Amino acid sequence: MESLSELLKQSAGMKSHMGHLVYTVFIILALWLIRKILVRIIMGQSDDAHTRYIWQKGLTYGVTFLGLFLIARIWFSGLAKLDTFLGLLSAGLAIAMKDVITNVIGWFFIMWVRPLEVGDRVQIGAYSGDVVDKSIFHITLMEIGNWVDADQSTGRIISIPNSFLFTMPLANFSKGFHFIWNEIPVLVTFESNWEKAKEILLSIALRHSAHLSSEAEKKVKEASKRFFIHYSKLTPIVYTNVKDCGILLTIRYLCEPRMRRGTQEGIWEDILAAFAKCDDIDFAYPTTRFYDNIREGKPGKEPSAQTGASPDSA
């Protein structure tokens, strides 16, 4: 009788597990079908790529969590020692799937704190690009830079684990200020009229970026409500410095993150055209030259001015 009772219990347990399995498969198929129908409806209602993307991702997350909740209720309702089971399961998962769990926690961090959004231009550690996707395990970037100059796309897709946000610095070009400072160094010879060159460079910079100053000022005021951001000057400026082979004039101006190469090209073209019209301004570059202080130096440095000797006797 005891053997028969054991057999009946085992048979009842197998039927129960089979029932759980059938319900699980049914829930998965039903939710998959519901998601597919809703996605098709949304795709037909909207032509905006960003809206379609947001809805598609939202439906995926919602259906996934709903499915996990329903399946958990089916399988865990019959467990008498649920707390012990969950404790052992959690300990095993924490050891075996540490990286996966950290990525999931990173996803919650991204969804709650929102340090980046799809479409933002970011740099995470050594990786830079435009965010094209956020998932529960990784962030997907369209890479910029690397072997391509001036922050333009390389065409490569980079997947970065969400856990990197806890171990690597994140720079977001699109958050807060919404503009970046760019600098263009222009090197002219010592013999050039550097004051005139500086005026030309400043006028060119103002022509290309002065219109951004008022908009940037509004963005600074908005960003200062959340961050300690303060700028006393948002208009373009030209700095002067001296290098080994000439006078360095550095243009500093505001631009939009994705327009850095375009604005730099426009400014350089205007500089080349303006300097070509000036006989007293020349670009400097590393060269070898012989300097005659008597003929090229200042009058006070000539031997005749210091010792009374004639230039010919020096």
C-alpha cells in the first residue's frame, strides 16, 4: 500500500509539472502573439522612426516582465519552501551570472537616472559614438572617431555592457549644455602682422558662431538649474601664444556636437581666402632658416648702435 501511495504521489507530481509546462508554453505563445499584433498596429499608425522604436522597446520590456510574473506564479505556487528555494537560487545566480546581473542593474540605472538617451552622442571610456539602442544587457553605439577624423561615423556598431557605466567615465555631448567648445589653432610667422591676423580670425569666428551665443546662453540658464555650470563669455575669442616657429592664434568658439567638422571646414576656407589677400600675413610651419641679426634684427641690436662701429666693420 505504501508503494502504491508513493507511485500515486509521483504520478500526481508529474501531472502537475506537465500542467505547469503547458501553461508556460501557452503564456509565452500568447504574449508573443499579442506583442507582434501591437507592434504591427503601431508600425502602421506612425511613420516616425523614433516613436516606433520607443513603442517597440516598451512593448518588449512590458511583455517580458508580464510573462516572467505569470510564469513565476505558475511554478512557484506549488513550492512549500519558496523562501529556501529563492535563497539558493539567488546565491547561485549571483556567483554564476555576476556580469549578467550587473548589466541588468546597469539597465535599471539607465532607465531610472537617464544618463543617456537614444540619439545622444556619448563617450564611455575609450569608446565614442551615437546611442542607437538601449537594451537590458548592453548599450549600442554607432562609432565615431577612431581612424576617421573630426568625430564622424566609422560605420561600425559597438555594443558596450551596461556594467561599464559603473566602472568607466561617461561623457554625454548632448546633455545639459547641448554645445561644445571647439578650437582651431592658426600659426603665422613672426614677421607677419599678427594683430591684423587676429582681427581677421575673430571676425570670421563671429560670422560662423555668434548666432549660437544667445541660444547657448538660454541653455546655460536651463542647465544651471541642475548642474553648477557658469560661463562668463560665450562669444568667440582668439587667444595669442608664441611657439618655436611662429605666433599661435587659437580660435575658440561654440558649435553643436555633430557640426564640429562642418564649422571647422567653413572657418578654415574663410581663413585661407582672407590670408591670401594679405601680403603682410603668412602661415608658419616647421622650417630651417638662417637669421642675420644685423640686417633683420631690431635697430638697437645693430653693432653701430651699441659700439659706434659701422655695419660694414661688424
